[in-house]
Amino acid sequence: MNSRKLVGLFLKTLLVGGITGLVTSFFVNTELYVENVSPFNFMELLGLLLFYVGFGLLASIISQTGFFAYLYVNQFGLGIFRSFWPTVQILLVAFVVFDLVFFPYKATEGEVSIFWYILMSASILLYGWVIAKIKAKQTNQSAFVPALFLMVVITTIEWVPGLRTEGTDYAWLMIIPLLACNTYQLLILHHLTNSDSKNTDKNGQKEKSTPKKNLGSSKA
């Protein structure tokens, strides 16, 4: 992937994060907007908009850091575990899904029903499963497990700061942009790398591009 496409991916992912962060805030903190709309308070309303856009941009940067870190972790895992790497990833997905139920429930000492944590964990798993199926359909079946790992395990790791805050507002404000940004990066990556592989110079030689096994290439 050349630098122009890398910068374009960065900026577009920032845009996705900013928009989803702002839209999520309309649902999570509706009362704050209502207070500043009636009576109308322009400066306070502008401050809210800028704050939540900024929060979405921050989530986007965290998402991109985790995404590109995983591209290297994936290659590292393939080198160490080889054919067992998909199995290791599945086990880690199962472990994280369990942790999303057990540890938050334990931290609240039963104040919140375990049903909500089960629902939260199942929702992230289901969403990751759907996106992974789409990725596999667009590339090939070997991309399913890495995509699922990214959407569940990496997203959860990125979400840890939001999970540690009191209340659920910032947890929601963070998870939605993270999922949106990771989804966008995952589903756009192979289009960028495939277009690079098809570009040729004047001598008919292929332009060099960085290989992205399992996630980015058409063999993924």
C-alpha cells in the first residue's frame, strides 16, 4: 500500500470515527442536547458537538493503532503457530467473550444483572461474526478467523479504557466508533491492496506493495 492510500485510509477512518462518535452521543446523552436546545445556547451546544466529535476521533486513532498492530501480530502468530494459528485465535475469541461477561459482572459485585453482560458479549460476538462472514465472502474463507479475531479480541482490548469508566455513557461512546472504524478498515483493506497489485508501471512491472496475508489480499 503506497503512502497516498495509507493517508487516505487514515483520514477516512478518522471521519468514520468522528461521525459515529457524534451520532452515538445524540442517543447516549440526549438530555444534554435538550438542555441546550431549549432554551437555545449556541456556545454550549457547539462545545458538546466538538467534544463528541473529538471523542470519536480519539476512538478512531485507537482503532487504527490496534488495527495496524494486529496486521503485524497476525504475521508473528503465523510464524510461530503456523497451521495452529487459526485455532489459537478461536480460543482467544472464546476467552475474551467469557471475560466480557465474568469480569465486569464480578467488578459490579452483582449490582447489574449478568443477563446484560451476556447480551453485551453476545452482541459483539454476533456483530464480529457477521462482519467476518462478509470479509470471507469478499476474499476467501481463510480470512474469516482473523477477521473475527480482530472484531472481537482487538476491539475489546481497544475498549478497555471505556470499560473502566464509571457508568455506561463513555463505554457506549467508545465501542460504537471502535466497531465502526474496525469494520471500515477491515472491509476496505483488501480493495486497497488488490488495486496496488494490479497497478503496473510503464515497463509492465507490478508496483511494489506491502503484503497483508489473511486480511488484506485477495487470498485472504
